Amino acid sequence: MAIDVLFRPFSCKGLNLPNRVVMAPMTRSFSPNGIVTADVALYYRRRAEGGVGLIISEGTGVDRPASLNDPNVPRFHGAQELAGWRRVVDEVHDAGGLMAPQLWHVGAVRTREKDWQPPGAYDSPSGLSRPDKNLGVPMSDEDIADAIRAFADAGLAAKRSNFDAIELHGAHGYLIDQFFWEGTNCREDAYGGINLAERARFAAEIVRAVRKSVGPEFPILLRISQWKQQDFAVKLAGTPRELEAWLTPLREAGVDILHCSQRRFWEAEFEGSDLNFAGWAKKVTGLPTISVGSVGLTGEFIAAYGGESSRPASLDELVRRLDREEFDLVAVGRALLQDPQWLLKVRDGRADELMAFDRSAFATLS
Ligand SMILES: Cc1cc2nc3c(=O)[nH]c(=O)nc-3n(C[C@H](O)[C@H](O)[C@H](O)COP(=O)(O)O)c2cc1C
């Protein structure tokens, strides 16, 4: 299979990518007190030097007291924090790369730290961290308005800090996704509802507010997932029609690119077709999409947390799908975490130099 398809350029608004490979957002927890360090900047620079088309940062917290549940995850508000990010984006640009921050609010996903708590109450649509598990109180109208404001401010800060795009984290059971999911959104006001289109209102208002703050030409990516960290089996949309009802208001609000998170990119989303999640999202919205999940590796990422190693895997199936334009871009997580040179090795056919993924890579910023 011709690997060249990975190296076709891609454009969206002012974002001109030299190839189809995106670095997937990966939380690294190497930013003490929420401020990225020089080492973090160099970590991203190495991926830019490795030829990655677009780097999406680790999730970074918007300006709400409990937007993050880990003190070593970087924030995206405050003078020192934003100055740190400016150094990151300067390093990436200096190496010829392009970058988007992933703007994040964890919602009611509890901290794993024993001796630390977020400086404020957890935000969530209905006080639930998962169906039937209470972690707090539902957000008030004022809380919701302030959360929307926080995303809009972060979008503007990204543009002013010279980033090339932004990604909103609407996936994996965090705040925006907690609104999408009927299991955690039991609200009876305008932010709840019996169908996905209604429960998409919070996300759509965020997108609209961000669009207003960044202007019409700045690319907005939205990451979504059917699965939740709270329950891998959840499917928000059970049919293509439901998928369309979910995503149409988000496109209309101003999303430019949908980043469709799967754990294994080759899995079909609905019966009767081999299209994956990104394939269907592209088909029902007409928007460009990013696919992701175990690209270039034999095992998936949740198992990697549990200690499972992965060996390098063939890219033939990915290339086949890219070539038929099922989706437009492909995000690569662990293969790039393990090896900043991964894409150059793929390009040059240096298959014997591709590395296995080992959990020890989580412990360093190499
Ligand atoms: C260490 C690590 C941290 C992650 N952090 C985030 C994150 O902050 N935001 C996010 O949307 N996904 C996060 N993910 C998921 C990845 O973006 C990606 O979807 C997943 O790793 C699958 O890609 P892969 O199989 O190529 O690793 C993380 C994954 C890993 C391995």
C-alpha cells in the first residue's frame, strides 16, 4: 500500500498541514502547579522536528475552579501559565510545526490524588460522575454561563498566544461529554433533554462562544467519543440518524473539524458498513474528520495503562481507509509518545526501527 497518502497536504481555513498525521492529545502531568516547563516545550518541539503535521497538546484546563483534577496538568489561564504555553508554541513553530491546545474541563471525574483536592466544587450537569454515582451538585445557570465564558476566554488566549487552532475536549466522559450522555445528564432544563440534539446544547453554546471570541477564520476542532471512561460500551448515537442529529447543531455552531475518538480505528461504528466513527461523522456532517486509535500498534491505550505492551503494527488498513477518504486526518498517540521520530521512520520505510510501546514511556518526557 502506498504510504504516500499519509503525506498529502491538508488545509482547513488558515491551517495548512504538510501531511495527515496529528499528534493525539496526551496528558503527561509534568507541569507542576499547572505551569508547563521548558522540558514540556522541548518534548513538543521534538514531535515538530519529527515532522508531525499538527500537534494537539495534552488537555489543559479552562478557567473554572475545578476544571482539572490533577495539580500537575497545565492550566490555560493566568499570566504565568499562558507565558509558559507561549514558549511551547514558539518552540513548535521554530521547528516548523503547527499546534492546537486541547481545552479541557474534567467535570465530575474525581481526582486520584490522595493529598490534593481541586480548589472548588466539581462541575457537572446533574452531580453525577457516572450513572447512579453522586459526586456533587448540578451546575447552576450561573455556573454553566461561567463555564462557557471560560472556554471562550481560553479560545481567545490560544489565538493571542499564536496557536494555529484549538481543540475542545468533548469526549471520554469529561464535562462536555457528561452533558451529551443521558447517564450523567438528567437535567430538566434547556441543557438536558430526551435526545442527543437537546443534550448537545451546552457544547453548541461553548462552540458558538468560542467562535465569537476567535473570529470566523480560526479553526475549531471538537473531540468526541461514543465510549466513556466510565463505561466503554456506551454508544451515544445508536444509528447514523442519531449521529447526524447530535453533530449537526455542533457543525452549525462553528466546528470545523471533528476528532472522533475510538480505541481501535478499524472498528465499524454501525452494523451494515465498515465505516468507522470518523467515517460516519464525515458522511453525516460533511466536515473533515480525524480518526484515532491504536494506529501503528497492536494493542489499545487503556490496556497500556494496565501495563500491556504493544508491538509495531501494519499501517495497511489505515492507508486503505485514508486513500478512500473515509476520514481526512489520523491522530497518533502512544507511537509518538514513545518515539518522536515515528513519522520520519514511517516515511522512509525504516520499519525495522519502529519501536514497541512500553508503559515505561509514561514516566518520562523524552
Ligand atoms: C498517556 C495518555 C494520555 C492521554 N490524555 C488524553 C487527553 O488529555 N485528552 C484526550 O482527549 N485524550 C487523551 N488520551 C487519549 C489519546 O489522545 C488517544 O486517543 C489514545 O491514546 C488512542 O491513541 P493511540 O492508540 O495512538 O495511543 C491519552 C492517552 C494516553 C496514552
